[in-house]
Amino acid sequence: MTLAPQRSHGSGTGTAGTEEPTVLPSGAASRPDTRGAQPWVMAAAVAVAVAGAALGFNGVLRGWAWYSPVFSTVLSVAFSLAVLRSLRARPWLVTAGGLLTLIVAVTFIFFRQHSIAGFIPSPETMNYLGKFLRRASETVLAESTPVAPNAGIVMLICAVLGLLVILIDALAFPLALPATSGMGILAILVVPAMVKPQSVGVLGFVGAAVGYLLILGCSHWYTPDTRTLADTARNPGQLRRGAVTAVAALTLTLVLQLVIPGFDQGTFPQGSRLNPFGGATGLNPMISLGTSLRSPSGEGRITFATNAPTTPYLRSVTVDNFDGDSWSPDDRESSRQPGTGRIEAGHEAAPAEIRVLTAVNTGQYTSPYLPAPYAPEAVNGLSGRWSWDPATLSIKGVDTNSRDQQYVVSSVTPQLTAALLAGASGPVRGVPEQFLREPSNVPEVVRSTANTVTAGANSPYARAMAIQRYLRSTEFSYSLQSPVQGGYDGNGLSVLADFLIQKSGYCIHFASAMAVMARLEGIPSRIAVGYAPGRPTGATVAVSGQGPLPEFEVDARDAHAWPELYFQGIGWVAFEPTPSRGVVPAYATDASAPSGASTNDRNDALTPGDGSTQAPFPIPVPVPVPGAGTAAPGGAQAAQVLYGVAAVLLLALLVASPRLVRSGVRRRRLRTADRGYPGATGGTALPAWAELRDLATDYGMAPGASETPRHFSERLRASEAMAEPGVADGPGQRAAAALTEDFEREQYGRPGGAAGPARNAGSAGSAGSDDLVDSAAARVALVQASLRANAGFLVRLRAAWLPPSVMSGWRRSLQLPRGILSRTAQRTRRGFAGSWGKIRNSVRRVRRR
Amino acid sequence: MDYHRTSVDDILPQGQSLPGRASMDPNPAGQRPPRHELPAMDADAFHSASTRILTAINTVIDGKAEAAKLALTVLLAQGHLLLEDVPGVGKTLLAKTLGRTIDCSVSRIQFTPDLLPSDVTGVSIYNQATRTFEFRHGAVFANIVIGDEINRASAKTQSALLECMEEHQVTVDGTSYRLDEPFMVVATQNPIEMEGTYPLPEAQRDRFMARISMGYPDRESEMEMLETHQASSPLARVTAVVTAAEVAAMIATVQQVYVSRSIKEYTVAVGRATRESGYLRLGASPRSMLQLLRAAKATAALEGRDFVLPDDVVSVAEAVLAHRIILDRKAASAGETPQSVIRAIIAKIPVTPDVTASPNGTGRPARKASAMAAAPSPKLPNPR
């Protein structure tokens, strides 16, 4: 007999790590020493990171069509890097190869027709590349998001992302700075974060985060940092520490935004993007109007009740500077007047006016500007400080925004007629110059169109009517989609030119066309942005002094823009050049103007019919000073209360669930244990024993994994958790001893001999079994009572509501996916390494022949 | 024995079988002649006999109840005992007392460097009268053989004794002589660092079921010893309290103690852990697993149980395993002892099955066991 073989191999329980010689450092035992799969795994991680972060571009680019070329480029570059690296090429060769692959991939995808053999760049390719780059830069400079995914911008994104793959790979792999590679991913995320109104978006963020974590994880797996290695091979505390850090960071983020003043309010409510409970939906003038209109859901619902004879437009802001590539509202902060109690237009008013009272509830609508019917005289019931612009009468929050505002607007609507307007032919005086200034670089097509259309009209009103008639003619069609397809979605003079050629667009195009053409014809003009009249809800709202008023609602789908033109002696007059939207005012209708056909079915239904625009209350009642109405709709508040209650219930359920789980487990165990417990047949002591262990765990006396049942039981019985010091034979202790003995007999004793008597009195704890109740449930109850009686208040509380036995089980199950992942990764790695080795061997064999 | 194919069955005693085969005859005819014809004792008789022996020993040796119990455990488990300690702490006294309490033949061999193998086993001598060779029995022909200072004899003599221990027989001039049952060797030795000693090779140490260090008595015991043992040798008062037949019946009882599958798995886990530990150059042999289980059975019987608990295995593991393993150099230089390494290993083996974590599966704890055994103990220095 020899003692030479010291270890036994291969009876199956050894893992990969333990098969190494045990006299070697065992800390390194479970490290992988084969690196065959490393390039592949790392390249896959980088590809996931870049492709995932690129998901955030949805919204910068419209739709998803652009994603497939991007994905192909990223994949091919990552693949080439992996191939080169697994062939053990030098690092610079790997990077150069990646670049080459990127060039080939981009050429193949975008310049197939203009290159040699479809993938080798030629001088012709360079020409097209220049063209594409110009197109891309035009897109970046001129268009507002989301832009149509034209070939130029997509090619640019593909090229940049391909380069980033190479960069991130270089950082993470040869330079061994995996954490720094996050900068590359951040560079991708910055673009949507800055450009998109809704920031990066969940998809992009999750994709980038998953990819980054993969990169970190893979690098750590293959080149472990010795500083983070604790005394055990896989450092099991890491996940827990990570989770704690994440929870702390998240809590800090959520708490900080409550502490920082003005974080989620004010003019630019950046913070409200983080609001998880409700989407803040505003009407970003110009930029997102198209998005709002196309929104299928109708968010940003505003309800209002009015006594106006015709449902008014709600005007939020005006745009009067038409210079530049993109328009935005002009904020003349210096000339703004504080307070909304008394608003004065400051210019001549029409001879006849009616006063209108409107109670508005903005709900989730978030904007610095307040929607109000034109022309507001006073706004009451607002919270926060507001100011108004004498030139445009737009009302803007100083330190607040329009979210959750309930207010009553008293406004004056001039009684206009076509005859009155036609008479207003005097030269314009007293209007700020900015409303008259011609844009600096008006496209020729706009100017010529204006001249053609207004030829023959001699009064300002006639010219305005001519322009409106032209825009409402059958030549033009209303469409939300054609600007997108044509690449002129958005605003700006170049868009306007495109619109006049394509003759299809939506309100902003019609309104801006009319406004710009009016200025060219010498009529002061501006674009008003707000909401078309909307729909009656059928409800009525009581406004003080008014009785019940009919309620209307508008939402994002009613977002609208219309031109306002100034006539001397009358003031600003709204027109409606957009076919099939809004209501053409009576003064601006002429019998010959046909209504333009809409290409958008949905919006036909939204067009208010005659019924809704007819005033339900024909007699306008002048209201001197409206009080704060009771217009605050109870509905929203009730919903909030409901949400609150639901949240509290959910929280309570969450807190109670460990308790519920624990008591459920106990009930099930004791039911099993008591089935035939006193007899020897069929009963089982195991569930009662498990319950005893869990009870002890709950009260801070957790059994150790390597602790024998008897030792645990003795420790428990002797501990202060079970009895006062010195008491050795309490009922709880005897119950615990009996449970232990039953368990031992069943677990370790002779099968079928469970009922046999103990051999002698020396057997621990068996003496008490006579006078004890024979039911396991009763014994467990005795133990529990004893534990409860000796535990402090906090321990009792924890045992009842957050029992450690349940919580540790949850922690274990949280760690389970990690184990599965690592096992899968290991298997995949081996498979890859094996197959790759086979391939390499066969290639070598072929080469040798 | 092929160490590469160790399984639960390999290390089971012949009479023991897995629970699924519990109904099989524990001693299949033809495989091995039954050693003990005596029937097993009942629980009360066993308890009274063991109490008598232990009481008798404890009257002689003060404050060494644990050592006395372990010695009895080894006797009942049919093993051999190695008492190792510095001179003068009562090694020989314990051995002698154990022999004296049992009404059986006791012989004592004082091992010296010039002791010959034939002194141990016996020798054939030519009888002038009968003109034949006749075999004169050596000192090993007794129920309890006390080998005093065993490491002072030459390796050759040691080997002769060790062969008897393993085979329970003596072969001289081609004739085999069976030894009496029960047969137990109680050897004492000084620690190997002492002068004039031939250390027992690993292979021979492996044949002793357990090694006990006596240790110095505590203050009270030492005082009491001075009081009572001044005049006469305490050994003189000891009389036999059990007969050899009773001991044989006790041994039979121990053999019938039940070992459940989870205990076997636990034992195997302990053994594997010693072999996979990074601190040991030599782990525990499969034979030692067998002896560990036997000793655990004897412990269980002494505790009055007819089944083995994990506690029984744990309580004897140190005594059974510590003298068989060899420390790695680094562990030794870090001040570890075989005992401390065994304790650290035991402290990491989960007691299967964990009814809370996995009520039915034993796969998870077993996997955990090997993983934990491979991981270094927090107490120990990093073996890198």
C-alpha cells in the first residue's frame, strides 16, 4: 500500500478550480487560465456597450431604420478586432485592422455603387463622402430633432460609432483601463442628452449601462485586479457592496432634488425630467410642435371653461423673429411687466369688444408660458410670480411654470368684421419695429410667391386675405408626415421654402408662411403658438358669478400655430391659414375660399365642427373682476389621492411581505410536521426542525453551516435569547431539546426506528419529552414564546417584520442569477476556446500541406 | 487499495452498508469469519459496563476523563491507540490502567534500541527434550499490549509490531498464529524531537486509530495527585471491572450502531477536504476515514445512542486524523499545528443536509464543501 497519491480525483464533486494541485495557492485556483475566448467576449462587450448606447439616438433620428446600418458597422468592427486579437496580432495592428474594417464597412453600406468592387474606396467615393458630410452638417445645423435619418447623418453616426468601438476597445484591452472606456460611451450618450427634449431615454441609458458593466465585468474576469480580491477566490461580498453603493447613490439623487431649490420648477424645469411619477408635457414652441401633433396619446391635457361665444384659441407664446435657421420665442425680459392682475395691450383697440371669462386648469402641462385666450386683461388665481410682455401679451412665469395651475383669465375679444378690417388701411404706427422687420435672407421662392399671391390686392386686409386664401387653396394639403418624409420637418426659412415648393405641411408651416409673406407685404405679423379650440368634455364648471360654464379640453394633438397680423386702429388679428385645423374667424372667411383637403384622417375628426364652435351661451356677460373660480377640477386631485393611497398600500405590502412569507412558510411546515406527528408512521420532524432553525435565525441565533444540530441546539438553549441566565430547564428549552432529538433521530437514526426509546438518560434533552405536549406546532410555539420573552423590542420587531431567515433567502436568490451567468459564461468560454482551437489546428494543418 | 476510486462504499466498514441495502446480512458468509460470536449487549448493560471502566480509570488518573474516554472509544472501535507526550504525564499509567480494568491478558513491551522483532512476536526454539522446534509466544500474544516508548526501538522491530496490529496474527517460520480477541495495542511515545528516538514513519502512524496527547493536569488535579498518590501506586487498587467477554460484546454492540448516509457523506467531505487543503502535504487516507467512522460509532454507543451524529465524528476527528496528516512547510512555519488545521477544516464543512436551504438536495452543500475546503481559512496565513 502506498501513500503516494495524496488526492482523489474525479469522483465528481470537484469543480474546475479544485482540480489544480492543492499545494499551490488556492486563491488562484478558480481563475481561468485559458484566454482563448477573451478577445471574443471583450469584443462582444464593447459591441453591446456601443450598440446599446446608440439606442439613445432614437429620437435624435426619427424611427429605427437607421439602426441596422449602425448595428452592422459596430458588429463588423468589433468582430474584426476580436479576430485579429485572437490571432495574436500586435496591438497597433489590431487597431489598424479595426480602422480598415470600419472604412470597408462604411464604404460597403453607403457607397456601394461609387467604389471599387463595392467596398474599396475610390476617388468617386471621396466625392460622395464630401456630399454626405455636407448633408450631415446641414442636418446638424439646420434641423431640429428628431431629424429624418438621411444618408449623410446616418453615415456620420456609423463612422463615429465605429471609431468609438476601436477607441473603447483600445482603452479597455491593451491599455487596460476598462473604467475609462466609459468616457467613450458617455460621448455617445451626450448627443441625445443634449439634443433630445426628453434626454437620453430609458433604452439608451439601459443599453449603455449594460454594455459598460459588461466591459468592466469581462476585464475583471480576465485580468483581475488584485486589490479587489479578498481572501476568497471570487470575492462574494462584491455584489452586496455594489448593491449598497447603488442604493445609496439612488437615494441621494432622489433626496437631492428635493433639497435643491428650484430643481424641478422655474423656467427651465430640467429636473422635472427626473420625475418618475408623471410625464411633464409642455409645448416647446416650435421645436416639438410637430412631435406634439403626432403624439397619439394626447398628453398635456388642459381643461378650460369659458363663456365666450366661440371656443377661444388658447395662446401661449408668440414668435416674431424670423431670422436664423430656427425660430424661437423672443423673450424681452427687460420690458416684461410683473403681476397679472392688470394686463394692458397698450395699443389701439377695436371699437367693439366683448369680455370673456375663462377658467383654465393646466394639469400636467408644463411650460414657462401660460396658455390664455387673447387678449388677456387679467389673470387671477395663479400661484407663483408671473410677468407679461406688453408687446405680445404672452404671460411667463418668473419663478414658476404652468404645471398644476388653476386660474381665471378675463380677456377682451374685439368684435371684428370684414368691413371693419377692410377699412383699416392706415399706415402702421406704434407697433414695435421687430414685428415689421423683414427676415434677412428670405428665400427667393417665398418672396416671389408672396408677390404673385398678393398681386392686385391693395389694402392690407385684402393682401392678408389673399395669402390666407392661397394657403387654404387645394394646392396645399395638411399633412404631418410629408415634412418628415421630405426632410423639412421643423421650422426656419429653409423649411419654409421647402414647404412652399412641396405644398404640404402642418400648422407651423402654414402659419409661418403667412406671417413671413405678410411682413414682405408690409403687414406687421407674428406667429402665435398655442392650442386650437379643442373639444367639449360635456361637463360644466361653476365659476363664481357665472353659474355653470361648459368645459372644453385640449391636449398635445390640438397644439397649433397661427399667424397674427396687425391692422392699424384694430390691433392684432388672428388668421387661420391652416386647412382643416382650427376655425376660420368670421372676419377672415370669404365665400370663395375652399377648404383645403387634409391628408391626415385623424385630424379631420379633431376639427371642431360647427356645433362645437357655436356658442352655447350666446350672450356674453361682461365680468368686472372675476374671483378665483372653483374651476380647480376635482378629478386630478382625486386621482392623486388615489395614487397616494395605492403607493402607501404598495409600500405596506412590501414591508409586510417578509412577514407574510415567513408566516406562510411556518404554517406550511407545521401542517406537514403535525401530520401524524406523535406516531412514528408518516410523520416527519424535518419541517419542525427547519422552523426551529429559522426561529433562531430570526432572533439572532442563526445556526452555522458547519454547526451540528446538537451543538446548535445546545448553544440556543444556553443562550440568553432562550432563557434568563441560570435557567436551564424552561419549557422553551425543553421544547427545543425535544425538537432537536426528534430531528436527529429521523435524520441520522435507523430508518423505521424513529420511535425507539433513547438508550439511556444521558441522551441530551430526552427527559423532557414526557411532560411536553406532543405536537410539533405546540413545541415550536413554546420555543417562539420563550425567544420572544427574552428578546429586546428591536429584535422582536425585526423578527416579526423583517425576519432574517426570509431576508437571507431573498439575498441568496438575488445572487442566483449571478451564479447562473458566471456558469454560462464559463461554459461559453470553454466552448469558444475549444472550437477556436479546432479551427486553428485545421487551418495550420491545411497550411502545412 | 486504489486511492483513485474512493467512494462511500470503499471506506465503509464491511458490516456497514448504505441505507438502501440496510436489510442485507451485515456479515455475508464466506467473506470474513465473524470475529465475535457473542451477541450484542443491550443498552443498559453497555452503559453500566462503560461507566464502570471509566470510573475505574478516573480514580487512578486525575483530571484526564477525556483521554480515558478516548482510550475506551478506541478499544471499543477495535483500533490501536498511540499516546504521545513528554515523559511523566501518565501515558504508561493510562495504558496500564486500561489493561487492568479489563479482566484480560495484558503484556507490556519496553521498547529499546536493541529490542529484536522476535522479542515481540515470539520465536521458535529447539526443544532438546522433544527434539522439535516449538514456538515460544512473544509479548504480543495478549489482549492488550502496552508498547512503551515505541519510538525508541529500531524500525525493524516497530514494523514487526505494526504487522501484528494490522493482521491480528503473527507469522513465524511459515506458521501463522492468530492473536486473541479483543486485541489492542496501546503504544506510548515521546515527541519526536526528543533524543534517542526513531520516529514512526507515516505509514506506521496510519495504523493507529487515534493519537492522544495527555497534557499536563490542571492545578487541582495535580494537587490531588500529590495528596493521594504519595504513598502507594494507585494502580495497585485497581481491579478488573469487566471481563474480556463483556468487552467483546461491547465491541459487537458498537458494530451495530447505525450510520446514516448523510453521516457518511459528511465523513467523506472531511476526508476530501484534508486532501484538497492547501495547508497539508499529506491528507487523510481512506483507511483513516474508515477508522474515523468506527471511532464515531464507538463514541455514539458510549453516549447511549444507536446511531451516529455529526457531533460524534467531530469529537473524534482531531484524535483520529491529526497524526496522519503532514503540514505544508508554509503552514508549519506559520505556527499551525495538525490539530488546528483539522479544526479549521471541520469548521468549514457544512453539516449535510441543510434542511433550511435545500430540503432534499445534497448537491449544493456538497459542492459548497469542496469549495470551502479549497478556500483558505481566515485564521491561516495566505499560502501564496
